[in-house]
Amino acid sequence: FMRVNNSVWTERDVYTLSPDQSITEAMDMFLEKKISGAPVKDENDKIIGIISEIDCMKVMVDEAYYNLPHGRISVSQYMSPNPQTLSDTMDVLDCAQKFLSTHFRRFPVVDSNQKLVGTISRRDILRATRDLKTSTW
């Protein structure tokens, strides 16, 4: 774990995918690691997308409808490009506001060079709030 701006704990060990990996590999990773999605990053560790279980379900429906073999479908074809991220300098209130304004459960955290440095979840925000033990922000 690492701190974001001395306020919020975030996970450093993030499971990621590359855009050229297959959807099958993504599904296998989700099931094996018990996660619901993962950032997609390029060779420079810059985040270029997010792929989720929902995206994999879309593949299943498209395969059935269009009779496509999923072994040939890459992550880049179904990932959400240009994902929303949080800066590693944000404070807990700014992070909480970002969660309140979206339906996302987790955000990738990037540094000033837009390189992936971790993830932060709603639960991390709750933990930080509890750990601050204060009623004034």
C-alpha cells in the first residue's frame, strides 16, 4: 500500500493487461485473481484503457450474435479507452467527490507523468475517513 497525498491508502500491486492480450487471458485473470476489471497499459506504463467483466460479457454476446471466435479478440477491441484516473497528489475529499460523481468502484492512480502507480477504491476512502477520526476536514 502507498499513501496518496498523506491521506488515502491505495493498492500498489495492480493486476494489469496489455492491449494485445486476448479476452480469454483477461477472463482467466479476473477469475483467478477474483477481480472485476483491470487497467490496460502500454509499454511505458501509461494507462490507455480499462477492461471489466462487463466488457467480457459484451464479447460473449457479440460472439454468439456474430459467430465470432473469442480467442482472436484482443483486450484493445473491448476496453474502455482514455479512462478516468486520480492523481497521486489528490486529497481524500477530492477522491471522495470523484467517487460520488461516478458509478465507478475503483480508479487507477497515476503520477504526474500519467504512469500507473496504483489503484484506489471506495473502501480505501472509507478506511481513510475512519482512520482520520475527525469531524473537521
